[in-house]
Amino acid sequence: MPTPTKGPRLGGGPAHERLLLANLAAQLFTHKSIKTTETKAKRLRPVAERLITFAKKGDLHARRRVLATIGDKTVVHELFTEIAPLVALRDGGYTRITKLGFRKGDNASMVQIELVLEPVTPKVRSTRSSTAAAPVADDTVADDTDSDEAAVPAEETEAVEASEPVASEEPTEAAAEVEADAAEKADDAK
């Protein structure tokens, strides 16, 4: 017995469901955004994203696999020539589902499923460094963009901080021993 798919069938048997999802995907690729029920949109999302992934490959085998699902050659051509280049840098998440409310007649939850065609903005990774070294690093990066030479990392120096006792505190013997040990270790490191 074949393993059933997740969720109820959409309006009939498996063949009807495949045709329904193929038609919804074709309309999504044609209009870039469609309004449908939440259940249909959630079932459409993996189908549409798989077809877009095939379109990103762009070879003949991928085109034939998409044509096996969507029979309309004009929709497949539009998917491969217009949509695939727009999402070439995106690793996934080609669709967006937005809830619209409930349908008046049967109170079904309506959503809008649309293609995410905005260009990808890479996330800026922040590095943890001292606040004094951060402006210096930014200046060197700005200078390196003008030249074609490889970036040379800045030298790191060890800073030994000497803390003065707070006026309200009186130095104790234990504190004096700790500071003396720290000074010895700093001298040994040199």
C-alpha cells in the first residue's frame, strides 16, 4: 500500500490533486501571485519550489521534468527564462504566503501566495573585536577596495592593563600578591 501524503486530498483522488497543483503552479508562474485557500497554498508551495529549483538548473533534462508536471510550454518557457534568473542567487524560499482573512461564503481561510523575486541581500556578519580595533579594521578594508593587492592582516599587540585601586578600597595583602604574580607572568612572557 502506498504511503499517503500529508493532509487530506484536495477535492478527489491523487490524479485530480496532481492536476490541481499543476494548474495552480502554472497560474502562479504566469501571474506571479495568486489568491487561493490556505490548504491549497500550503500544498502548492513544495511543488512550486521544486519546479523553480529545476528551472535554476536550466538544462534539457530539467526542462523535460518541469514539462512532465506543467503541460503548457509557454509557462515553462517563462519559468526558465524570466523567473529562474531572478531567483538564481536565492537558496530557497521562492514563495511567500500571506493570510488575507476568511471567504464570505464558506468561511475558508484565504491566502495570497506569491513568488519572492526581490534580489537577495547578503547578511552582514559581525565579528567580535575590541571597540578600539574596529575603526582601524574598517579603514583598512576601505583602503583595500581601491587596490588589487591582497589584504594584509593588522598586527595584534598584547596590552597589559595596570589598574589603580579605587579610592574607597584599601589594598590588601591578597590583592598585592595577585598583582605581583600578574606582573611576574607579564615579565616572563616578554
